Amino acid sequence: MQEILHILEHTLTDTIKILPFLLIAYLIMEYIEHKTTKKTKEAIKKSGKFGPLIGSVLGAFPQCGFSVTATNLYAGRVITLGTLFAVYLSTSDEMLPILISNGVSGTLVFKILGIKILIGIIAGFIIDLIASKFYKNKMQDSKIESICEHDHCHCEEGIWKSALKHTINIFIFIFIITLILNGIMEFIGEDTLYSLTAKEPIFSILIACLIGLIPNCASSVALTELYLSNIFSLPIMIGGLLVNAGVGLLVLFRVNHNQKENIKIVLGLYIIGVLSATILQYLI
């Protein structure tokens, strides 16, 4: 009982420390989002053959439901398959505010974002090149409504209220995940847990990319917290976050009626995430 209380106390202390920084990060992000959402959507619609480049860069910005918007644009064939992949791969969901609120250096944050953007651009152009060989992905006009249905998004309610709801929801996720991690490390041992992931990095990569496929903000929270707890290395976290497209994948199966194609997109994301993490193990 005393050990459980100690874990709860330690977890609560750790998470409360980042609460004000989390709120500040979301306030800044909400302000940027409210000012740029329409412009971002128009930019990606007009991207044409440069779609993967523009989509990957815009996808890196923490915009509410941007992967959802890109999914709907792809379902209407307003953007290419490569552009959709570029957006998915560069999107990081809740990684950015968590890293910032934990005091991670700006250099490292930009390094992570840069790697994800670069992989998104390369993969996007390759996928468009391959797709053009098999079928003509016709661009057509489509009545696409601007969607912001992220499971923790309330963009229409104003910057302060929306930022506060984001903060509370993510705080709860962080507390739960940190509690689980602290419990595991208390009973198994941090050294044992770290040695398991260090000895079998490919196993950790496969697991991280599976976590990333969960269509919920909890997956990006879990991946980032596992990295901050030194359980996942930087390449492994990046691999999982490459796969993490937020609720975009959930919407893909709703609005894109070609279910075989949807499954191929999910498998493609997973393969890119695993390969990228494996290669990054030797580069960073």
C-alpha cells in the first residue's frame, strides 16, 4: 500500500509541474491555429504536383484536425495519395506541447520536426511517382467541409476555452500513462526495462509503430512519455510518431469508400515508420 501511495505521489508531482507550461503551449498553438486554418487548407488544395512538399511542411504545425482535413481532401481526390502520406507522416499530434512543457531544448524539437518533414516529403514524392504508374489519380472539384472533429478539439469555443480543454484532457492522459510507467519501473526496475528495449530495438520499433497506429491523441502522448522516460530511444519515438496520424486514420475508413486502399495506406504507414526508425538507429 505504501509503495502504491508513493507511486501516486511521485506521478502527481511530476505531472503537476508541467501543467502551466502545457497550458501556455496550447494557448500559443490555438492562436496560431485560429489564424491560419483557412489559409492552410487553401494552400494544400492548390499545392498540385508540389503537394507532398507543402503537405509535409504544413502537417508539422500543430493544427487541430489537420490530418482529418487532409483525409477529406484526399477522399474527394482534391489532393494526391503522396500528399496524404506526407501530411500523415509529418503530423505529430500531442508530441510538440509535451516536449515543450517538459523543457526539451528547441534544437532537439526542431531536429525531430525536421526529420519528420523530410521523411514525409521523400515518401510523398515516391508514392506519387509509383501511383502515377498504376493509375491516374484525377484531381476533381469536391465540396469538402472544413472539419475539426478531433476527439479533444473545441476550436469553435474560443482560444482560452479550447486551450483549457486541450490541457485538461492531455494532462489526464499524461497522468495515466506516467502512472503506468512509474508502476512498471517500480516493480520491474528501470534498468531492466531499459535493457530489454536496448537489447531488442527491432521489437521496440515494431511496438512503437503499432502504438502510433492507434487513432487517438493517447498514442502520441504514450510515445513521447516513453521517450522522456528513456524507455524508447529518439529514433524509436520518431518511428512511432511517423505512423501516428491522429484521428485521421479513423476518418479515412469513414469517408474513403475503397477499404482495400485504406488498409494499404495503413500498412504503408507502418512499413515507412519501421524502416525509418531502423535506419535512424544508425544515423542519430
